Amino acid sequence: MRILRLGSSIDSEGETPPEDRAASLAGRILASASGEQVETILRMPRPNERMPEIVEGWVAELQPEIVCFNISSHWCEAELIALRLQRLGPIGRFLSRRLNSATRSYDFNASPLVRLSRSVATRVVGGRPPFTPAEAATAIEASLRRVLRHEHVAVVLAGSPYSAALEGGAAARRRAMRRRAELFGRLAPVCDSLHIPYDLPPHDADAFAKAVRTRDRLHFGPEMHRRCGELQGRLMVAAWQAAQVETRMPSGQAGRPTSSPACRGE
């Protein structure tokens, strides 16, 4: 069974071994339930105006049985210094480009001096999220609808119990909570109407903790991967089970399965 995993750098960065990351754990959960071998292919979209076309292209190319659509908290909850600098004129835009280039390196981000500088700069300069909840929700909804054009492809939508708002103190955490509530509030009725299994969880108690993360204090440690992998695995099992029921229904009665209340984060 082929899974198209729409993820982020969480799936590829950090010291957590690949076999202990969420994608591997979720795949093993699905393999155990289905009795089939599971192949997971990772792609990393961004919720902009091109996302629906790009996601549909991946579906057409890869022909997955399930699309596991993971919402990165980075999209709406992170507050990036580089985006704030862009508003400060030519010098700010120059510094923003240099900062964007440097922060693509995991080892750069993991440096204790860089981590300290990031914390201070966020409080002094401030930051901006990459996308507003409205922008992200619009792109995600359109992408889900594009996936559902492809018969025999199931899709699930998974949020994360963790946040990317790791700097800026209590005020930044409150802003992240508000943006999450708005984004998830927009997406839940979409999933209900499209009969898509989903789980859009609130923040866990350690959602903003750095100690559970890897050296850069950004990417996920093993316990974080375990929780996300179990959530995603449950959703994919629900989608697979619904597809089995649908294939056994008499011709003319099959349709998109309704989402299970247990998958809604309620």
C-alpha cells in the first residue's frame, strides 16, 4: 500500500532515527491493521496558492492509496524574524535573505549561540507567521478537494499537538493558540462536509517545551514523533477500514465514507 505523506522538515531533520519518526510509526500501525506492506513517500508542500495544483500533481504521479495530510504548526504558529525584517527596507530585506539562507542548515540552527540569538532577536525585533489561518485554510481545503477528485484515493488530515511558537514568551504562545483555533475551526467543518477522517488536537501540556526536541530545539524528539505517529496511524487505519467497507458495498451504493467522531479531535 502506497502512502503519500504531506509533511515537513519534521520528517527529515533531527537526531531521531528514521525508524522512530512519526512516518515510520504510522506506517507500521497501518501495516499491522491491514496486513499489507506499506510504502511511504514524503513530500513537503506549503499552503500557498499553488498548493492544490502541486498536491494533485503528486497524487497523479505517485498513485497512492492514502494521502496523509499533516498540518505543520510552523505554517501559522511560528513567528519568523526573517519575515519581520523584510518590512524594514532594503537593509532589512538583505538581512532577511541572508538569515533565510543560513537557517536552512540544521547544524547552524543547533548552535548554542544561534539558539540564544534567536531567542533574543524574537523578543527585540519580533516575527511574523509564514501564513495567516485564512490563507492556510483556503489552500488546504482546495488541496483536499483536488485529492478527492481521484477515485480510490483516501485522504486524512492530521494536526500536531505541538507548536512552533517556541520564542517570544507567553504573548507569542497566546497568539499561536488563537491562530491554531482559527485554522482548525475553519478546517473541521470542511472535513465533516467532505467525510474526511481528521484529528485537529489542542496543544499538549509540553507543546511549547524545548527539552523534548532535538539539538536545534525546533525539530521533534522520539516522544513527540511517537505521539504524532500514533495519531496519524489511527487516522490511516480508519481510512483504510472505510475503504474496505466501501468496496464491499453493492454497486451504486458506494460513496465517500463518513468520518468517525473518534477521528475529529473532539
